[in-house]
Amino acid sequence: MNIELVTEETRDCLKLPNEKFQIFGELVVTKANEKWEYTERYFEKSKEKIFPEENYIFETMNENGFAVATFDQDQCVGLAVFETGWNKYCYLSDLKVKANYRRTGISRSMLDLAITIAKKKNCKGFSTIAQAYNLAANKFYLKYGFEIGGLNTRNYEFTSEKGNSDIYYYLNF
């Protein structure tokens, strides 16, 4: 496996398709005494979910941030896309790994490299958002060291996802 910054030569990896993932529980977040707390709630029955495809344009992505990809020989198997922000956080807008490569440490390794790149871009940390019902993603961010910094219960009010929440995460370097 090779993990590297996405360049003009490797820009095709930005087309890595989204794949299904399991929805098997949710992170229930509350704030008490100025401290974020959470519990895990597992569903009786899991279901599959797939996110809509993104349409990354290398020049735009490169101008506003950067991306890191994982390759197994010539095949792109993982992608992490970041946007540099006004607040010195690099926003992790997308993190995906091909289904048969998940749970192998690829996401962790991409974030490790991204920290080095982000520091060179004068970023002081990462921020990202995970849907409450994506328990696997929430557990990953917490295990990696991200901290909960907010909860939005209204983003999905007028969508088919009504009732879902977004959890805001931050990782300071």
C-alpha cells in the first residue's frame, strides 16, 4: 500500500466511487455541564447506505485544499479530501475506503499523512462532520482522537433523512 498526496498525475483517484456501508447503530450525543457526552445505541436490524457521488475537480480541490489517496499497486482504494478554512482547521469533507479494504488501517494512515500536509499549510487541526446514524464513522473519529464540538439536529428537517443529526468533530494538532 502506498499513501500519497493527490497530484496532477494521480488526479483520477478523485473519481473513487462511493460504496455501500452498514448502518447498525447511532451515536447519541448530549451536552451536560459544558461537556459533550455520548452513548452508543445499536439498531435491532442493520441496513445498507450509500452516499451520492461527488464530482471533484482537481484544480478546484487543489486550490481550496488537498487530498490524500491510498493505492494498492495502481488501484486507488482510499481517498481523504480536505478543504483549508479561515479558522485554521482543515475540514475533512470526504473519507472513503473501498469496502474490501476497510478495517485495515487505511483511514488512519491517510489522516496521519494529512496531518503532516496540513501543518505545512499552517492548519492547526482538522474538523469534520459525521451523521449520528453512522456509528462506524463516529467510533473511528473518536478512536483516532477527535473530540465532539457540536451537534446539529436540524440539517435534515426537510429531507428524507428527517430525524437524523450531524455531529461536529475537531482534532487539534
